[in-house]
Amino acid sequence: MIGAGAMGGALADGFLAGGVVPPCNLLVSDPSEAVRNRFSGKGAVVLPSEEAAADADIVFVVVKPYLTAGVLTSIRPVLTPAKTVVVVAAGVSSKTVRETLGEDIPFALAIPNIAAACRESVTFLVPFMEDCTALKAVFDAVGATFVVPENLLPAGTTLASCGIAYAMRYIRAASEGGVEIGFRANEAKDIVLQTLKGAVTLLRQEGIHPEEAIDRVTTPGGVTIKGLNAMEDAGFTASVIRGIKAGMK
């Protein structure tokens, strides 16, 4: 794992929790001493990036997009066709990676989100290899994986990688509303979290459209429809769609 900050660290934590790799087989490279100490404390092996890449079967490069080409260039001498490189960096194209790695190194582009740490990520995977089954299984261990064409990667990024922040913003707003109507802050947050968990579980188990579930709890003249209409009057649905589309720009 070259780069174990917010995203790389979340992946590493999820891989350890999901049993993808024992701690002694997780090689971590990061410029932050605090990050290195955190993972060495979990039993991972801390190494410079070139040494980590030389010893690894799968090399995750999880750094800022503008740093990606430089990191790939630095590790290229130790890469072989037997290794797989996974680039996790929004906006970095396969063309850039291929130009840096050459034609013989299998690689993939991937966009997970920080819920990988608790094994609930959404990951979009764009493989450039003959068989991505094993690599998909690695990501499946930390959530749900969607193998997509490269042109859908920006859409996946805004819908799920940025989208987790959008969901957090709703949780914050609803919790603040809960405080305004009388609950303590932590209690309001717990109520909102459980409500969302219930909504997700219901939709998954019954396979219904969200609007069908909404119809079940909206009665004529009732408080639910009044609340929904007030949100729509303030632009709720339009704002969510605009926010998601803005992430594509």
C-alpha cells in the first residue's frame, strides 16, 4: 500500500479486518511517521515504496493524482508482469498509467470510498488485465465492487466516492433538525443513523423502489407528506441531483 492516508489507510484497515491479507503480508509505505507507526502497530511491514513494490504481488498506489505518475515511475524498475498495479487516484487515466508502466504490466484503476475501513465501500474497478476475478474478490472483501468501463469512472466517483460525503451531510442536517425539535445531539444522530440503516435494509430485502416505500408512510394530510413537500419546496431533490452532477465537472 503506497500511500496509507485517508483512502489508502481505509483500504488497508478493511483488508486486515476482512482477512484479505495477514498483517505480516501487508507492506505499507507512507511519508507520515504517524501513519507508519499506526500500521506497524497493527503488525504490518513498513518499507520505502520501491522495496514494498518489489516484495508485493499487488501494488496499490493511493496518492494524490498529481503525485501518481512520479510514484509509478519510481517503482517501475521493480515491477514485473507477475505483479498487478492498482491505481487509486481520481482523474488519472489509463493512458497515463500505461505510458508510465509500459505494455507488459497488468494494472487497474479503482475508486473505492472511505467506508472500506468498515468493509462497506462501493468500489468502481476498471481492469486492464486478462482476468480480474482475483482482484475483484479483494475489493469485494471490503464492500460492493462494480466493474465498469473507464468512461463511467467519473460518474462512479461523484455518486459513491464523493457521495459518501453527501450522505454524511444529510446525516448532519437531519441530526441538527433533531436537536431543534428536542433531542440531544448524540441521541438525534443515533436516531438518524438507525433510520437510514432501516431504510437501506428495507430496500435491499424487498427490492422495491424508494418511492414505493415512501408511499407506505405518507397518508393523506399526514405529517410525512407535509415534511416531504417542505423539503421539495426548498429544492431537496434538485439540489442532490445538481450536487452529483457538479462532481462530474
